[in-house]
Amino acid sequence: MQNLKLQLKIQNFDAHIYLKGKRGIVDHEDLTISRNLDTLLIRAIDKILSRNRISRLSLRTLEIPAKLKDGAVSNMILKTTKAGLEV
């Protein structure tokens, strides 16, 4: 699998993680936003990568299409996760 990307979306109180390839969505994971969003997010990403036997280095991009407030904790968590996955 090549040209894979992760997409993180936040809608209301849910977070959606999509693994996308050339032909569309390969896998996804849905989370309910709670106090431990950071831990849930990392575990969900690990689960998707493990389930699809993908190395983090195989990911081309990580997108965060949501427009969140700069001061929002969920926005900071998503940006930190993105920075951590990019090398």
C-alpha cells in the first residue's frame, strides 16, 4: 500500500480517524471525545496501523480538515499528534 494518509475529523463530540488510499477509505475508527482524548487518539491510530500492517513511515500525510478554535484543547491535541507522526 502506498500513498496512504490519515485524516482526523472532529464533529460535535466525536472524533473520526480515516486511513485513506488511492481508492478511498481503507479503514476507520470512531471515538467519543472525553477527557483522555490524547490517549484514545494514540491507541486508535496504533490500532488502525497495526490492523492494516502499516508502518508509521508509510504514511504520506496526516490531515486535520476541521476548523477548531486555536485555544481548544482538542485542537492542540490534534496538532500535537500530527507533529508527532511527521518526521
